Amino acid sequence: MADTAIQETQRVSPDLKPKELSFPLPKALHTTGHVHLTFLGHCATIFLATSTPGDSAGSIKPLGSFVYAMPDRTSPKSTISTTIYTSPSSIEYTTRVAKILARRIGMPVYVGCSIDPNALGLEVEEEMEGLRQIVNLVVEKYEAQK
């Protein structure tokens, strides 16, 4: 019989270890924000959603919008984005998050988002506070894994 050598494999970059985070959204009573992050060597994929205590586990929620954004190499303060899939209730929020994240982390991002700030009944200031928390959390996790 031939000896069979088992080769040990090593992980190489990018290391596909998605991070799943949940946190209470500020100013949105009893609403939990959910973030699913995957950082690759050349881009990041982020999915955003919310849940409330009344949501049933078997209910189907809309997927929301999906946007690709990347930093503009000719102008560091601007970003370029394109919509891959549109859901009218979440397209503005998704595009805003994608552009901010592309500029802040300096690489292309894919953002899927089913968050509808209007359905949550948030004021503009409350919506911006939630957006700020999501962006800061993603940037913090990106910096930690670099």
C-alpha cells in the first residue's frame, strides 16, 4: 500500500471570515440593527437589516437595494456608485451608506440594505444618528482587521 500524506493547508489572504453584528439602533425604540460584513483584499461586502420584537421568525422580508460604490481616484472627496438592484423604500439609504463607506475605508464596497427609515418612523436627526453608528461600526471593524 502506498503511503498517503495528508497535506496541511494554510489560509491565504483574503481570509473569508464574515462578521455578524447586532446592536440597538439609537432613537429607534426596540429596533435592532444587523450588519453582516465580509472584508476581502480588494473590496468589502456589507448587508444591513433591522428587526423589532414583533417580527416573526418565519416572515419573509424584502431584500432591499444593492449598490456598488468605489472611491473616485481623481477626487478623494467624492465617490462613484451604481445601483445593482433597486427597492424604492431603501435605495436612498443604501446609496448613502455605500458612498460614505467607500470614501471612509478607501476601497470598493457592495452594500445590500433593507432598512427603510420612513417605515421606522424616524426623524431626520434620528436617522442620521443610526447611519453614523452603522458607518462607525463598519469602519472600526475594517481598521481592526487590517
